[in-house]
Amino acid sequence: MTDVGDALTRAEEDELGRRRQGNTEKPKSGKPKGEKSIEGNGPWVPPSSDGTHPVAGQDDSVVSPLADSEERVIEGALRPKRLDDFVGQARVREQLTLLLHSALRRSRPPDHVLLSGPPGLGKTTIAMIIAAELGAPLRITSGPAIERSGDLAAVLSTLQEGEVLFIDEIHRLARPAEEMLYLAMEDFRVDIVVGKGPGATAIPLDIAPFTLVGATTRAGLLPAPLRDRFGFTGHLDFYRPEDLEIIVARSAGLLGVRIEDGGIEELSLRSRGTPRIANRLLRRVRDYAEVRADGRVTRELTRTALELYEVDELGLDRLDRGVLDALIRRFGGGPVGLSTLAVAVAEEAETVEVVAEPFLVRHGLIARTPRGRVATPAGWAHLGLTPPPSADLPTLFD
């Protein structure tokens, strides 16, 4: 535990030190553009879906499933290193265990792996675990970072036999790179085009057998030819509260947080089924306990701290409650259009649709109908209100 804590402290100090000095450049590694390599278990800061490191949720929300660069540094020290330590996703974990152990018995790289699911559920962690289980180096890049087929060729040509290549947000690969990847995944070779026009020549280049691990938050955007070339596809679902309790307890031990069972349970219930959010709330509650109390996290202290951070008992934050409140109090429960609802809460329509609506719909607080957004009976009840008889409540056929 001491080693992990020391690694966490050093990583945080290095990253924050660069930011204070105005130096956001990372040390040069000699790798091709858009690529990072990792060997061992040190903290790693992966690129985000657009190749940058956005502020979490773009709205400073403590319950956003996205993470900024500083938070990813902390996550690196909290990630489990082996499948046996990975909590939740039991079916995917068991399937991966069979896939990896079978490959090790045959002394061959396993089939290519596609991981899909919402952000914050552990796709990057599983990619790192796959490499660790195989005892192979892990090469890391992201779809938006590969702008041309030449960028991908530079990465593939330097792979060692059995190496694991992780491409985050693989659905955002450029089309030329995507077409090159088809041949690389099937035949372990790429065609390098030299010259232009009628005089162009394709030079075949063999590459070492490797395992591709692709991660995507939008599996529906993957072209069918690319999706079909993955031998294994695992979909990550939101975590159950009991699984999140184990994750929070483990993270609290690594961070040295004194937390009672009631505090662990309260955090797991407000984490939206997402480990990243659970770990973030744990750190915020820890800060509150150290400054305003004796450092021990109890259920009552957890509730008080999360009330300060505007996270209610269901995990709704300021934006979520603002959307629900506007829909019910200003528009009588709907139906109301997205743009009108966004104006009512002073947010962009895309922010309401992408950040707030998925969680509200998943928890049955609002419904999306052809006529617009409508509050459900559960949404009215969450605000302590009773829908009037004339309210246009959604039905099974909407």
C-alpha cells in the first residue's frame, strides 16, 4: 500500500508541477505520433476521446463520467492490475479469462478484443490488465490521434511480436487508417503506398502478430467490416451498488481514507453505477472529512459533504435537477422540445442531451417521446410533487 501511495503522490506532484510552471508538454518518448508505450505498472495518463484532456464533463460536474488529465494520474494508481482484482463485469471477466488462458496455452496472441460501454466503467483498465496477463508490452493511442494512414503504419511497423495495441475511441479513426487496419488485423501486414497518381506503388510490409484492443463509447458508429474483425466483443454495463462498495473500500485503503461501512454504502448509491465517479466522490468526501471533521468518513458526514457538492441521494447534480425542475415546474411535466428545455436551464442543447438526459432517462425520471421530453411519475416524486390529473405522462406506447 505504501508503494502505491508513493507512486500516486509522485505522479500528482509531477503533473501539477508542470501545470504550475505553464509546461503542458509531456516528455518525448521517441514513439510515432499519437502513441504511448507502457511497460510495468506505473501511472499512465491516456488521451481522451478527442485527443485532448477535457475538464471533467465540460461543466465541472463532480458526477461526470469523463476525466481530466490530473484525475487520470490519480486513477493510474487505483487501477487493478490483474483480472482477479477487477471487481464487477463478471461475465466479461470470465470470458476474458478463458480467452487469455487459452492463448497462453497455445503460445499465440489472443483474438482481437473490442470493449464497448459508457465512459468510466473500466475499458482502459481492462486493456492494461490484458497486457499484464499476457506478460506483453502495451502500446497506447487513440482514434482521433491517428489522422492519416501513415500514422497508423508507423505504429504497426514498430510492434513487437505478441504486443498489445490499445486504441481508445476506435470509432473515430480516420477512414484511410481504418481501411489499413482491416488488413493488419487479418493478415498482419500493411500496404505502404509510395508516390501519387498513376505512378503510385503499393509496397507490402509484414508486421509482427499482435493483439488489438479497441475501446468505444459508441459501438453503433463502428463500421461493420471493422467490428467483424474482432474475435471477442465485451460490453461493459453500469455497476451494481454492491460492486461499487468493494471498489470504494479498496480505493479508500489505497488512499489511506478512514471510512465506515455506512459511508461506503452511501457513496456507492450516489455514484451512478460508475467506478470513476465513485472514486472521485470518495476523494471529495475525504477532503471534507479532513478539513471539517476528524478525518473519519461516516454515513452522516458523507451525506453532508455530498450535499455541499450538490449530489443528491440518486446521484443527480445541479444540471440534472435543473433540467428535471424546469421540465416539471415551468412546463407542467411536458412535452417540451430539447432546445426550449436547454434555454430554460441556460445550457447548450448538446450539453442537456449528452450530459444530463442519459442518466435521467436511464433512471426513469424523464422520457423522450416523439412530441418532446416528458417527466415520468418517478420524476415528479423525486421533486416531492404530485402530477396533476391533466399532466401528459408518458405511456408504454410513447
